[in-house]
Amino acid sequence: MRKFFVLLSREVRSYFYSPIAYIVLVFFLLVSGADFYFQLSFMNQRPVPYSVQEAFFNSVFFWFAFVLIFPLITMRLFAEEFRLGTIEPLMTAPVRDWQVVLSKFFGALIFYIILWLPTLLYFAIFQAITHQPAANSGGAYLGAYLMLLLLGMFYLSVGCLASVLTKNQIIAAIISFCVITLLFFLGLVSFILLDVSSSTRQLLGYFSAIEQMGTLSRGEIDTRPMVLYLSMTIVMLVLTHQAFQSRKWRL
């Protein structure tokens, strides 16, 4: 385990030494901050049946920034190591392949969590200024951020798999963006196609990140997304491990 934590600390430090990480952080904070401002401006003009917190987590700006950050976070994980040749010392080091894969995944996950921490200030500042709650209950915050964590773990694992397949960061980013976008819009098919059966609509709704976020951001905790995204994350990491081992033997 000590070797794993050494690798993990190496990955976390690499984000803070990378200019791309700061570009992603600034981009994300600008978009999320603009989203929060526009949602408040809209809600000030007319009465709405939802809270500030629900509006923030279910807007177009939010989902645009959300889908875009994963290719940027994960594209360099393995691809840059293969391109620079630094993967060879790592492969010959006395560490297991699964430790390498998990250290890169959890390093990306830690950076992803850091991205979201400043958004807690949005709601705190809103409540301090207006003396009004930004959410209907504490469970609404828990549900929304739990959904962000589950989706983040799954999409980061998809990005890890895309990055281990190539030594070109741009190609890795394109692959992960296309796959994540396809998975994201798969849940919207039920809203686009009106002639699908109720069972098909229910099945597609099970994969709808927007619908699941809408449910959890109201404080209604549903275990189905937890099972789905944790299972899919494990599957993606196993595939990443297999792909990493395959490339390792070809070097």
C-alpha cells in the first residue's frame, strides 16, 4: 500500500505542476460562476417552483462544462507517459500494474473533487447575503454532490481507458469526449423519440444523467445510479488494466 500512496502523491503533484490543470480550473470556475449568476438573474424575474441549488445543477451551462472537463483531465494520464517514454521506468519499478492504474484514476478523481469544492462557496455566499436557503434541505446538497461524484468516477474511468489506448493526448481527448457525450445523450433519447414504448423509455431513463441529477438534487436518494455508475467504473478500470498490460508487453 505504501507504494500505491507514493504513486498517488506523484499523480496529484503532477496536476499542480501542469498548466493544463490551471486552465481547466479557471475555465470551470468561469463557466460555473456564470451559470450561477444567470440562474439567479432568471429566478429574480419570475417565481419558479425550484430552488437555487436545483437550478444550478440542472442547467445547460452546467452540463456543458461538466461533459467537457473529463477529456481535459484524463487525456494526459497515460498518453503523455507513453509519448515521453517515462512509462518504461514506471513499468520496470517494483509496483503492480493495478497500482499504476488506480493511482492515476484516484489522482484524477482528487483533482476533480478539488474543482467542485469552490462551488460550495456559491451557496454559502448566497445564504449569507439573502438570508434565504439555497436548497430545500441538506439532503438536496448531499444528493447533488453524490451524483457528481458517481458520474465523475465513471467518466474519469472512461477517460483513463481512452488515454491508455494511444500516446497522443489529442486523440485520447477526442475518444473520451465522443464516448462520454454518447453516453450522456443516450439518456436524452427518451425525450427526443416520442414513439418509444414505456418500457424502453424507462430503460433509457435509467441511463439519463439529467433525470438522475434532477431526482438526487431534490434530496430523493436513489440507489440505482449508485449501483450503475460504481459497476461501470469498475468495468472501465478493469478494461484499462487489461489495455495497460497489453501495451506493456508490446514495449
